[in-house]
Amino acid sequence: MIYLIDYENVHQNGFDGIEAISTADEIYLFIGQSAKIPAVDLKKIMSKNIKLYVTEKTQPDYLDFQLATLLGSLVVTQTDKSFTIVSKDRGYDAVIDFWRQANPAVKILVKQTLSGKAIKTVVKEKNAVKQTGHLTTADQKTIRSSLKDLKIKPTDYKYIYNLFKTEQDKTEFHTKLQKQFGEKATLIYNTLKTEFTRILGQRNA
């Protein structure tokens, strides 16, 4: 798990539950230059795998945009990780809405503390992924069987399943595969295009 803490928003309360955080987890702490962390909390966080980002400017949402930028970079490079933003700022709903559409396999939560419950994000209708179709268990088994020699990661199957349920044509299906899989996308597309056409035909029948 990777945690990104908006300290300007949650202050030291955001550290609640830090004792349970593993050293295998990563913590990115975003903090203003003038902010002060109580010594007792500082001692706790320094024993963890933490990276500190100190913002020198004070414009509105300056720290928030930096956190969102780093999150986007981590989502692309740390594809096997899940992410938690620690903040009370509902503006991060927009970040989650974006990634739900761009890559539904990415898991991003927002919590007010490290140990708190996830805040339920409100998905705007214009950004939401529309579930327009359905995949049977047999369909999913056929897809997995077709791709068994391509060494697809288990987490990527969810993304592929979602494309089968939402995309309306083969061109867009191929484009979304390219965004996720790069050079391997064309091979995946050629392997699945017949099955995609069949399932699309059933959906539109």
C-alpha cells in the first residue's frame, strides 16, 4: 500500500494508526514549510518508510496539486500497488473519478486518518464508467484461456473484463488496451478481437 498524506488538511490526526503501518508500505508526506509536527508523532513516522515533500509556496490548492501529480506518476509506475490519500478534502474525488475511467483496475481510497474508514467518493455522472454489458463466468474463462500464454497479471484481467463490458467498437477497445499494455496491446487485441466482436454482438442484439 502507498499512502499520500495531505498534512495541511489533516494535521497530526492523520497519523492515527501509523503503528500498524508496515515498513513494506510507502508513505509520502506533503507538508507546508511552516508546519510543525509534534515530536511524539515525528518519532513514530521516522521509523516508517516515509518520503517528505515540503511545499515552499502557499497558493490555494498548491499542495493538493503536487500530491495529485505524484499520485498519477505512482499509478503508472507502481502498477502492483494500491493507494490511499489521507485527507478530508473532497476535491480528491476528481482524481479518483479520473482513474476509475482511465484504468478501473487501479484502487485508490481516501481516508481522514491512516487507520480510518474509506470516505465514499461521489462519482459524477459525466465521468463515471458506464457498465453497459455483462460478462458471464464462461466468458471470463474463455478470455483467460485465450491469454494464458501472454503472462497477463491477475490485476489486469479486471481491466480487460471492464473493456468487454463498456467499449462499443473494436477501435476504442484497441486504444484502451494500448493505454494499459503498451507494445503488448496489439497482440492482446488480435487474440481477443473475435471474442470481443461476439460479445459486443450479443450486447447489441
